Amino acid sequence: MVQVVENWAWLTGRIASLHQMDKHMELEVEVMATTAISGYPDLLAQYAGNRVRIRVAEPPVLSTGQTVKLKARLAGPGLVWGAAGSVLIQQG
């Protein structure tokens, strides 16, 4: 099994779709930008301009078309997790 190095970044993107999972929500997001968090590598920068699925526990009420910013990490090949409580809805 491949182990991923501890990594975190702020990811900004537009919600393309939402999928309710058993204990979390899966957001399909068009990644607009990422910003490294001090002390951690930004392994999500490679997804800028692409869609990714991000799993988040207990996000706020969201809808497609919204732009969000959240703290996220690459947890494995193609598996992105968002930090619970970090999802911010962007205005405008």
C-alpha cells in the first residue's frame, strides 16, 4: 500500500454536483485554485482546472454552482478529504 505524505491546502472551487454518502457528503468540485498551508506540501495543486471529488463530514448546507473554499488533503490516489468544519461559502 502506498502511503501519502501529510499534506494540506486551501482549495477554492465551484460545486458541480453533490452526493450524500453514508456519513459524509461527496462534493464534485471544479478546482479554481489551491494555496499551500504553512508547513505542509500542497499536493492538490495538480488538480487546478480539473474536477475532483472531495469527501467532507458535516458540511454546511450547499448547492451546485456555489463557490467554496475548504481545507483539504490528498489522502490516496484520487481520494481527497476536506477537513470537517472548514467549508466556507464564497460570496459573489
